[in-house]
Amino acid sequence: MKLFSKHDDITVLSPSDGEIISLSAVPDEAFSSGMLGEGVAVKPQGGIVFAPSGGRIGTVSENGHAYSIESEDFDLLVHIGVDTLSLGGVFEPMVKVSQKVAAGEPLCRVDFAKIRAAGLCDYVILLINENKTDAEVKIHKGSARGGKDTAMVLMNN
């Protein structure tokens, strides 16, 4: 079994089934400008959001629309939808704060139809909000399976 080395590239998985798109397509300047970190958005299909990487759950928002995952090399934010903070009955968290998760493990169930019915953007936003390495982030785009296919790679030199 190969152990992690600071020279290995790090794969970050898609948090949702769907199409991976540029962060610039998110209709919220805080996300689209990259101010909150590098990342991607996913136009979701299905109803499960997955952990894009292994680590420890740092936060779960009160209504279940946002999750942080902390690891030795980076911290991730998975944010479901735009302006979804006030929506109730849409998110069903499947993890708790301080819980260790593996890449591809379900984080929550989501009723994406209710988000769209409320007239809100339902993109699943994945950000690296703290990169603790010197790695360059390579973004993947296109169709992806949540918790299985690559969304980003941290390229170590």
C-alpha cells in the first residue's frame, strides 16, 4: 500500500452527479469571482451530495446547505445552491461535525426540485477554501458521477 507523499497529486471528486462547470457561471459574485477559493460548480442530477475528499467534517450548516471538510492538505467547502440558507425541508444531513468521512461517502440528501421551485440556483459549489500546499489546482469539466469522478486535481511539483 502506497502512503501519501507531499509529491503526490491529490484528486478531489465531484460532489454530485451532473455537469461540472466553471465557478464563474455561479450567479453569486462571492463564488464566481473566486473570492472564497478556487473550485467548480456542478449542475446537479440525482438527490445525493457526496464528500469530494476524505477528512473530518468541520461544519454542517444549521439547515444542511453547507459542509466543510478539513484535511491535512486542504479544507473544502461544499455549498448547495445559492441563497438557500432560508430553505427548510430541502436538505437531510447524513454526517455530523467532527465525523471522519471517506471520499465518495454521502454527505446529505437534497430535494433539488424544491430549490428550483423556489426560483433559486441549485448548483452544488465545491471550493478549496484553504490550500495548505503549494499545489496548483487543475479543474475538470463535463459530465461526472458524484463521489466517483474527478472534479479537481491538486498538482504537486
